[in-house]
Amino acid sequence: MPSKAAKKIMWAALVAILAAAVIFVTLPLLASTQIVRYRIAQEMEALTGYRVTLGDAPEIRIWPSFHGVLKNVTLSEWGSDNQPVVEADQVDIDLSAVAALMGRAEFASARFIRPVIRVAPHGLLYLPASPGGGRIVDAIQTASEAVSANPSKPDTSALPSHSLGTIEISDGRVVVANKGAERTVVDKLAGKIDWPALNSAASVSLTGKWRGQDFKLDFSLGQPLVLFGGGTSDLSVDLGSTPLAVSFEGTANLSQNTYFDGQIKLAAQSVRQVLEWSGSGMASGAPAGPLTVTSHLSGNSRRLKLDKAEIALDKNPGMGVIEISMLGATPSISGTLAFDQFDIGSFLTAFTPLVAALKPGPDEGKMANKLNVDLRLSANKALAGPIPLANIAATAQVKGGLSVFDISDATAFGGSVQAGLHLDRQADGNHVELRMHAADIDLSALTEALGVKGLLAKTPATIAFSLKGIGETWKHIFSDGHGTFSAKLGAGSIKGFDLSDFIKRTKAGGFFSLRDVANGSLKLAKAEIKATIVNGLAKIDKATASGPPGSLSLVGVVPYLGGGLALSGTLTPADSKPTTNFFIGGLWSAPFVAPAIPALLPP
């Protein structure tokens, strides 16, 4: 027979089982009568500070865990007829069973299913309407008082430790409410907010779709209440998407004296794609190439500094210091960048929307009005199209519709080079100015780099060029612009020209190709060219060359857009024998020579 002790144990176990069964059976009834009716909505209101309404009677479930299912839930401002700040088709709340039996509602976690979160513009940010009260707001106020008492090291011991737990979001949307209208800015929103207690660290992990692109956002706060109360907290942010990836690790302060301090990394597959995604209205004039930035970031919402920045724009790597200012009506970027090597063409595209074509796209004409740029640049090596440059000092500036790129100093082909590009967008069109000055360069190296065939002058040269025009495309500028061209050549030789054969054929009369006298070389003592550029024509005002064989002079016009020639020339031998007059016409690629005929000579 079982002992009396064993019987007592059996009876105790039976009582415990019966008690558990009673609790299991009666818990939903107790919860529905004491918690659901009086406490769940009140607890949500006390925590958030918003007015909470439940569209349907809550459903209490005890399996697989004790939780409540709330339908058609809204969180609204008190005393306001505005649309709810948050509304959800369903909210699942994990509850404490023990607290429920005692008539209390304690939340361990909450899951919002298909919520709609309404935000409105507040300065630079979009935020939900302020609740005006609640435990979270009260806790932030307590933190604010601690920060005011000791901004550098606030006393956090008095911060409340109310449990918040985990909040999950599934299939949500964020809409912007402005002047009675609403538009969805984020959809397919899902993720989790993990904030175990108000005085503890918090982390957020979200995914969604913004302007057609999927994104993933993770961030964590070391002291959320201190940060929201105007103090400083550790901050970690990681944004991932197809157009853009950004990470920040450091500290932040969101008070009136907002500032950030930490390490930032940014990678964009295409600057243009990022600007299109952002809706900034500057995408048309932006470069299509990638951008990467790794830097120490410091500053506030009005001025940021990128120090010791490693920047690669369209695969042009550089280092330097960049400052971004929001103080004026137009944001500005200024600083210095040093490159080992970079491509001037692709770099220009980032600041002047005219490199490929001057004709603006839908937003391109406004780009220079939306951003001011003032950069000092240097590079060991660079490419300007096919022309290699070295030891470059340059500036890039954009302000009020004016875009400027100036190379104040550079070396190329053994000489020095200065160049400039100015674009001023005015009401009557694009005012463009080009200028270039190259001194003591190797002319044969220049023509080889440009791929020029035919006559090759192996001689030092000084060249100057300027052009001004108004138009919507490069073709308009070159066809309607005006300017000057000049060149001075020193002693050397011209390869690809047989002077004796040229004189012989000219005296014989008839037409012949300049290629027919290309087997030879001509010694040159000096040469000079001066031309005036007007409406697509280069008028040769002066073109002279001299050497041991004699002297040569040319006048005429060169319609450079069509690649044509119309020149008359005179060759005077050194021994003062009779001069030879001739005419050169045709195309640059296939010029022909004929005896001089007055009717054919240009006026």
C-alpha cells in the first residue's frame, strides 16, 4: 500500500493539475472580462500617448502562447479629427499570463500586420504627429532634464525602466500626409524594433520598397532616451539598396545643436541613378559612373565635414577634405581633392551637365541652380580626351547657373597647358566660353595623340585658342560662335611633304592630291598662324612659314564643321626665283592642289 507521504504527494499533484486546468479554462474568460475590456487599449495609450481604438472585440488565445489578437486598431492624436497616425488591420500582442490573472496588461511583444504609418514634413525630416504624452514621452522628458543638468555626462540612473519589448511590422506602408493629400513613400515595410526597456539600448531592422527600389535599413542606438532628450548617443546605421549603400558608425546628437561624429562609408553604382531615386531633380546632369566615399564625418544638419576622405568618382580615386553646407538658400560643396590620376571628361560631367551635349534634359537646366560647388583639384596624371596631362592644378565651380572648370597649370608634351570651360545658363540660352593655351609643347606628340594623319610637324609650338558662343548643343556653339586661334612654331621639320615635287607639280598645272607629294621632309625655321573664328569658319588671317628652301604664306577659310579647305598660297624660294601660286581645296582628309585661279580664290 502506498505510504501516507506518497498519498499526500499524489493529492498535491492532482490539486496542482486541477488548478492548472481551471486556470487554463478560465484564463480567457478572466482576460476578456478584466483585461481586454479595461486594460489592453488603456495600456497601449499609456505607453504611446496616442488615443487607441479597437474596431472589434479582442480575441484572447492561450496557444502556443498567451496573446491577444486585436482587429482594426488605430492610434490617433487626442482631440484631433486628423487621420490616425497608425492604423493596422491586426495587432498581435504577447501578454503576461500572471499579470492577466491579476488584472493587468503587460506586453512582451507586439506585431502590427498591414499597418499604415502617417508622417508629415517637419523641417528636413518626415515624422508622425507628436503624441503629447505617454510613458515614452515622459521618459524622454526625464532624459531631457538629465541632459540639461549635465550635457556632457547626463545622469541616467533616474531614467524609467518600463518594459517595451519587441515590435514587429509586417506588410506595412508609410504615407505622407500634407495639406489633405496623401501619397505612399514606403511600401512592403517589414521588420523589427527591439527595445527591451526604455533605459536600455535599442535596435531597428527594416526592409521595404522606396520609390521602386528595395532597401534594408539597420540601426542601433546606445542610449535612445538620451538621444531623443537632446543628448549624445552611440549610433550605428547601415542602409543597403541596389542604387546606394551607406554605413555610419559613431555618435550623434539630435538636439537643436545637432551633430554627428564618426566613420562613414558610401557606395553608389551610379550617381545619376541615386539622384533619380532620391527625386532631387538633378539626375539628368549627373555622371552615370560609380561613386565611393570612405571618410571621417563630423558636423551638424547645416554643415558637414568629410575629413581624410577617400573618394572615387567614376573610377577616379582621390583624397582630401570636403565640406557640405546647408546654411544658404542653395546647398554647397567645397574642399580640396588630390588625385593620382583622373579622367577630366568624366569628372566634368559631375559638375557641368554639358560635356556630352549642352541641350538640357527635363531637370538638367536647373542643376546648377540647386547646388553650389567650389573644389580645388590636383592630380599627378589626367586624361583630357586623348590628351595626357600631368601635375595638374584646377578648380571646379558651380553657382547660380554658372559652371566653371579651370586648369590653371598642367604639363603636357614637354610644355605647359592652361585651359578653361565656362557655361552660363541664361534666359537666351547657354553662354559658353572655351579657352586653351599651350606653351613650348612638342607638336608632333600632340598630333599623334589626336590621331592626325598626313603632315606631321616635329617642332616646338605655342598654341592659343578661344571660342565664345550661345546655343543648346555643341554643334550650335561651334557653328555660331566666334573666337581666335594662333600658333607659333619653332625650328624643326615637317614630315610628309616633298617641296621639290610640290613645286614641280604646281608648275606643271592640273590638279593633284596633297598625298602625292607626301614622300619627303621639309626643314622649318619658324612658322606662325593667326585665324579668326566666325560662324563655323576659321578665317586664316596669317599663315607663314620659313626655312632653308624659302618661305610659304597662306590665306583663306576653313569651314571646320564640314572638314573642308579653301586656301590660296604663295611659295617664295630662298634664291628669289619666281614665286609659285597655288590653291588648296577639298577636305581635310583628302586635300587637293591646283594652280592659282583668281576666280577660285576666296575674297
